[in-house]
Amino acid sequence: MSDKTAYRGSIFYFKDTATMANLPVNKDQQSETDRQYVYIEDGVLIVEAGKVVEAGSYSSLKNKLTNVKTVDYKGKLITPGFIDTHQHATQSAIVAAYGDKLLEWLDNYVFPSESTYSDDATAKKELNFFLDQLVKNGTTTAVSYGPLFYSAADIFFAELQKRNMRFITGNIIMDENAPDTLKLTAQENYDNSKKLIAKWNNKSRLSYCISPRFALACSAKMLELCGALKKEHPDCYIQTHLDENVNEIAAVKKLYPKSKSYMDVYDSFGLVTDRTVFGHCIHTTDEELKLFQKSNAIISWCPLSNNFLGSGLFNFGRASKFTDKITLGTDWGAGNCLSMFAVMDDAYKVSMLNSVKLPSMVRWYMATFGAAKALHLGEKIGNFTPGKEADFVVIDADATPYLKYRHQKVTDIWELLFILMTLGSEENITATYIYGKPAYINANANVAETVNTY
């Protein structure tokens, strides 16, 4: 029997040529040139050794399936795995903590909870719970803030390696304005980062991310050392927070009075690059957006947590005039759900409040291939081009009663994506595959495997 596996179902993905600018904004744009996506109602995804071999219609590929194991997902949607560009792996224990704005919420809930990761057994248990929930929601790649403590961060990388996930993470960095139980000196943070980079960066499918929490938690010396890390390891990513809360912005201005803006603080330390992911970016100035345009830095829009903490409404229409490097994140912790369905749903609602209609294709692109391209991973993941890594999710629109009812009224992929984003949940995830291997199979799923002999 062949080592290949074929997955039969409806196939959807974006073409390599897709960009934010050329995506169709309505279903009337149906020419092959305009579409920039592939949708095959009865299709097959063929995988071998963790890579995509081919994706196409069942009728055109069935003759290639002799002695190939076929997994039958007919009636379900097979699509690239979701990419979450902003989340906190250490915050599962405080999700849905009630009633505080950002800075108070950090002091009252986040810092005490993250301090427990000083215990290795706690760290391993909590991090694996988080990762189990992540794949259960169909997310296969993320940019994630790991634990501050070296040992716990090392455990996180090791667990990710076991799961063979393509992941971007690093130890969160703080050296001031945090409790004594959750901060290290600037030199200790730097040394821990150096060790983790040497051990884990570009190992398996892992990338190290320099992760200063935000300007208020890092001294000038600490930000200077983060800049030094980036110069020493230019292929590393950077992640931090930007313009999430008006009180936060005011405090940063007070701390760095000579800086032109919050983003300028980071820029002055060499931290604004095309591999920097800035979470939130709700209250950005025009000058900051021009810096995004110039640097190709990445925005991670987190509508779930922005709404939960009352931080404000990200203006997609305004930001997209300056940059197409706009991605989506759950911000798990303040974000109260790991489902990218929920993130895409709230993104639509927030945009409507800003008098902007955000089409189905645009939101799905931001959560899949658009995020892969922004993160310089478009040649590895994000669609089903032959040779790419086979990270994908199987979605069953009929898994929940009302969505099944609503699905019966749908006539095209546009409407299907819209109702999935609006009504979908983890219950609609039938399976999640990491590098061609099942990382999660829904216990309620009825999955049939056959070997074709014709």
C-alpha cells in the first residue's frame, strides 16, 4: 500500500497569488482570475510524509488513489489550519476573570496566575491543557507568549516539539512594574533568551520570538537588550503590545516623554521590523501607521479581548489604507475563546460598528494564508500548494443543530464561510491535522477509512 493518504471532502484554500488587495469582496466576482481561491465541492487532498502532494477534484484524481488509504470527510470542509497571531499560553487559569480594565486586570489576575509557572509540574500540566484546547479549535500555528521562567519556557518548547507544531514563541520578558515573583533582571532575561534561542530556534518547526511584554514592564536597559538579541539573531521574531488602552498609552508617554509615540519607543530600540508582531494597535496614530507601512511590521487584531476589556474598536478600514499585514489573534487570557471562528465573528461586528463591511474571504484570509504570508511562512503553510506542510482542519457545519439547519439554506462558499464564522464553535471541528498526522479527532465524528484497490 502507498504511504500516501487521501482526504476526501470539500476543499477550500487561497491561491499563492492571493493578497489583501486582490481578494474578491463579493460572490459576484467569480472569474478564475478574480477569485484568488480554490473551492472544490467534491475534492481530495493527498498527503505524504507530512507534505501536500496534490489537491483537486475527486473525479480528476481518483485514478491516482489506487492502493492509497482514503479518509472519507464527504460533506465536510477541508481547509488549512487557523493561525492565531497573539495569545498567552500561560493564561488559561484566568480566562473570564471579571470586571477590570487592562492594567488593573494584569495586577489582579494575570501576574498572580503566571507566577505559578515557577513550578515545572504546574507548567507542564497547564501548557499541555492549553495546547489540547488549541488544536481542538482547529488552530495549527500560533504566535504565543510563553512563560517567563526559563525552565517552564523550555518545557513549552519541548511539548511543542513533541506535537511537531509550527509555532512562534518565547519566554515573556519583564524586569520592572511587575511583582517580585514575576520579574527578572534585564541580564537574566537576556541570558535566558540566549539559551532558549540556542536550543530551540529553527529546531523542528519552532521559531523563537523575543517577547518583551510591553514598554511599561521593561526598562530602557531591557528594551536595549531585546534590540541586541534581534541584531544577534535576525531571523528571530519579536512580539509585544501596542496602543491597546488609553491609560497604558498615557503611562508610556510619561515613562518615555521624548518619544514621538508609543511605537516610537520600540523603534528607538530597533524592535520595529518586518518580523515584529504588535498586538492590538487600537489607538494608533497616523504616524504609527506610516511606520507600519515603512517597516512591514505585523498587526495582530484581537477583537475578543478588546471587547472583553473595553479597550476600544480597531478600525480595519483605516489601518488597511496603510498596511496589508493585518492578522487576527485570540489574545487567549483576556480573549475568552480559542476559536478563530469567534475572533472572525467579532472582527465583523467591530467593523460594522466602524461602518466597514468585512467580507467573508478577507477574514478567512487573515486567519489562514494572509497570516502565513505576513509571518514569512507563506512558502511553508497556509494553503494546499504541493510541497507545503500539511497542517489542516476538517470542519463539519452539520455538527450542531442550528448550524445544520442554517447550512441547508446556503448555496455557495461565501455563505458557508459566513455562517461558520458567525455560528461555528469547537464542536464543528471534526479533526485537526499537524504535518499530516491527526492531532485531534472529535469523539463524535464518524470517520471512515478505506483503501482503494481499483
